[in-house]
Amino acid sequence: MNKAALVSEPDCTAGVVAGAGAGSFSSLRAYGRALAQTPRRLARRACAATAPGEELSRVRARSGARMARALRWPDLVGLGLGGMVGAGVFVTTGRATRLCAGPGVVVSYAIAGLCALLSAFCYTEFAVDMPVAGGAFSYLRVTFGEFAAFLTGANLIMEYVFSNAAVARSFTAYLGTAAGVDAPGKWRIAVPGLPEGFDQVDLVAVGVILLVSVCICYSTKESSLVNMVLTAVHVAFILFIIVMGFVHGDARNLTRPADPSRHPGGFFPHGAGGVFDGAAMVYLSYIGYDAVSTMAEEVERPSRDIPVGVSGSVVVVTALYCLMAASMSMLLPYDAIDPEAPFSGAFRGREGWGWVSNVIGGGASLGILTSLMVAMLGQARYLCVIGRSGVMPAWLARVHPATATPVNASAFLGLLTAALALFTDLDVLLNLVSIGTLFVFYMVANAVVYRRYVGDGDSGDSRRAAWPALAFLVAFSLVAVCFTLVWQFAPAGGGGAKAWLLAGCGAAAVATVAAFQALVPQARAPELWGVPGMPWVPAASVFLNVFLLGSLDRPSYVRFGFFSAAAVLVYVLYSVHASFDAEESGAALDGGGAKVQDDGCKV
């Protein structure tokens, strides 16, 4: 592919990139003066929201060469499948079935898939209207301002790096399962004298990360083709497991436990509560579709390809997951399932079927590769756009003119991830969603409502007063928090008091949305594609994300607090000053932020 022909464009902004940040950081004295002005600069920049047209023109031009618009909807579906269908589904299915939902885990996956689809709709409206590589960072920046975008973007990148390092180390274990050897013991090098948890050098994980980094630096289109091939083989493994379960399973296991004296029977042994708890647990396996939205700047026809690619991948993955859950539930009674290795455990105990465990290990290894590739594609584009915004060094924003990819951001994050994976034994489950990711989903759902009912001042929109939309979002979030607290902590007994409280919270949520819809008119209408059922669909996404946030454990909140505090410190000491300088440099060179047509973009 002749990428240069796709992205050739004069680099008219080199002076801006070179000059951004020079004022505050040119000397220690200049930095001291900048720190003294921190309160004034925070007041000016923290809530400063850019116009969508500015994101599509002046801000994007800071990368120099443009990314190649070479992706179509089949590429996006493949990237979505690769990002979501990792090895984590082989773990979460067993845990949700054994501990929560029983055979009703099939319904849990359907509910979780609906939740993922609602969030995907919110991402899609932004991605179609603003086809840039920043994903949630760009969406929040044009809606709630720079600080909210930086805080969420920084948490996302940190979560990507840590989880990718953990996923890469787990590749060693699953590859060993496929080969029938104890891979962690055989392929990792013990280093005496290092602290526990840092004393196992994993060169295989480092090699995988570096290989993926080289691939995504070379070309997004070629990376998509590699992902398509690996994902196709991985899906073939999953279909094999599904067929084996339906052929060799027993439908009576869907309602009959192995030990009726100790465990209840039926398709829903733990009732509706167990099904919803299982949905919260298996929702972890859907994370990954958000990375597809960061490919928007490289999509040929955003208005057609992004809705089909994002929503289509969620629908296909939901169907696969439901079939996998049904297959596993037929193989064994739910109370006999191994929560840590449900599929391989089910076949390991059968005479002559032990080889299926090796096949499952091979499929999981491919799933790790695809999810790692999609995650690393996404994290590089997040960092690239954060660099464009001026809150991080502009060097990270550069797009290489020959490859049309954000090479600097990809290489930097690849090396950082490899360094972590080399020594650190991260105790993070594959595909385990972090509080940071769910928090971003929550923020994007709020942002799409805010932008529809307040406007953004771009493309002739009349910007309305923000307080009605903000009041609705705060009130609705509080109702969702109350529902979640009652669900988590109210005792089950008490003459049905818990059920009445939950019903009251649900009724309050419905009344809040209905009143907002009736009393507050929309300020803008999407030009190409919009979330259907506004404001009900994004409100449902807000509610469900709050509910899922309530299911996370205390260490997740501690980690989120630590990451957020570190991000705030970086913003106050560096980013707000770099952003202030970038704004001054940009204002000196151009005063425009008008929306311009991208010649490579077809609507």
C-alpha cells in the first residue's frame, strides 16, 4: 500500500509543535514563574472545552502527517472481535456460572451484551461526528473540558499499560498449556535476590509485546489484516468448543445440579439476583470495543463504517458468548464446574478427551494476541491525541509520514509495557475491567446527553444554559448510586423491604428521565448518526455503569485513587502549563477553529 499517497500533506504546523511548551519550560526561572501563575492557568484551562471543528483541524494538524484512512467496517468488526474475545472469557464464564447464575449465565451474557451495546451507541455518536483518534479523551475534551479529559485519559492509559503487561505474561502460561508443558516454570527465568513478584523474568512476554509494537508501528491496515487472520482462527477454536459441548453435553445439566442436597436446581438456581450478579461479572469479557472508536481517524467512511463496526462486533460477540455459556452448562452441572478453568476442566475428566484442553490453550493464546494487538493500537492513539492537545509532550503526537501511524506513541508505550512485563508478576485477570474503564464509559454516556441538550457552539449550534442538563445528570447518578447501595448492602430479609427500596429507586430513575425529556428540549441534532431513544439509552448506560462500578472491590478503588492523584499532580505541575503555552502558540499563528473537510474522509 502506498501510504504516502493517502496521507501526503504539507507539515505547516511544525513551528507550533516545536514551540509548544517552550515558554514555561525554557529555563528554571521561566518554570518558577509558570508555577506562580498555576491558579490563574488552572482557572483558564481546566474547564476549557475545544470545539469539534478545532479537534478536526488545528489540533489534528499538530501531528504533521495524517493517518491513512484505510479501514472499512469489516476491519472494525474484526478489531472489535479481537479486542473483546480474549482469554478472559474462559475464566469469567466459570466463575459467573459456579458462584452466581448457574445455567442462567446464558441470560447474564445477554444482559451484559445489551449493556455493552448501550455504551457502544454513545461512543458511536461521538466517533461519527468527530472522527479523530482520541476516543473518550477527545469526546470529554469537547464536552466537559481539558481537566476531565486528562484525568480520564491518564487513567485509561495507565490501565492499558498495566493490563497489557499482565496479558502478555499470561500468554506464556496459555502457550504452555497448548504445548502440554508447565510454561511458567520452564520458560521464565528465576532471578535470586529480587523481591517476590519481581523475580521471574519473562522473555516470551517481552518478545510478544515488541513484536506487536513493530506490527502496529508499520501499518494500521496490515495490523488489521493480521488481527483478522488471528481472530478468524480464534473464533474457529471457540466454535469447536461450542460444537463439542452441544454434541457431548447433556441437556438435563441445564436444570439438574450434581449435588441436589447442597445446591438448588433449576435454570435460575439463585434467582434474578444471581443472574444480574453474573451479568456484572461477565461484563468484563466485553471490554475492548471502546478501542475501536480510537480508529475513527483511519476509517474510510465514518458515518457508515463506525456504527456497523462497533455495534456489529458487540452483537457477534454476544452471540458467541451465549453459545459458549450454553455449551459449558450442558457439559457439566453448574456446581461441578471448575470456576478457574471451566472448559478445559470439563474435558480433562473425560476419558480420551484430554487433548481438548490443549486445543483450548491454543485458542486462548490466539485470543491473547488479538486482544493485546487491539489494546496496544488503542492506547497509542489515546496518547497521540493527548500529545496533540498540548497537555503532554508534542513529540508523542507525531504521525510518521511513511507509515501513517503514531510511531512515537506506539514505541514509547510498547517499551514501557515490555519493561513491566519483563519482571513484574501482575496479579490481574485477563480482560479484568478496571474501575478506570467503567468510569470512562460512565463519563462518555453523560457527555453525549450534555452535548445534545447544551450544544457545543460549533456548526451553528446555539449553546444553551448548562444547569438543566447538569442537574439531571447529577440527580440521575445519585438515584443510580442509591439503587446500587441498596442492591449491595441491604439485607435480603425484612419482609421484602429490599425489593420495595429497589422498586422505589427504579421508579425514581424512570421519573427523572421522563421529566427531563418533557421539560428540556435538545439543543442540537446529530448530522450523520445519533444515539436512538435520547435520553433513555444513554441514561440506561449511566445507570448500568454505576451499578457495575458498585460491584468492584476495594483494591480497585484504591488503585483508581492512586492513579487519579498521580494524574492530578502531573496536570498541575506540567500539563496545565504546557497546554497554556500551546494555546498561546496556536492563537499567535491562527485564530480559526472552523470545521474543515478531510479529503480522505467520505461521509
